[in-house]
Amino acid sequence: MGDIVKFRKPSLRKKAEGKTLCKSGFHRWKVVTEKKFDVKRGKLVTLLRCERCGEEQAKLL
């Protein structure tokens, strides 16, 4: 017959990796250079996106 393969559940530590920091407010912001001008406001905008959770934040220049 064939070989028996054991499947392991991912540990809670691996499952929650990178999410607990964002929930506590410690995001890892990275500048997104796709959009630089906000048409509605008529101003230059810096768009920041968290690398871990994907939340976005806009800052006016």
C-alpha cells in the first residue's frame, strides 16, 4: 500500500502571526506610489498601506 502522511494543524502562533500587532495598533506602513493626487480634494496625498493586514491610511502633504 501507500505511505501514511500525517497532517498537522497549524499552531495558534503561526495562525496569528502578524495579526496581533495590527490589532494593537502597531502597523507596518509602506508607501503606495500608485496614486499621488486626490482629485476630490485637489491636493497631493501620500497613501500608506499596512504590509500585514492591508489597511490603508492617507496623509495630506
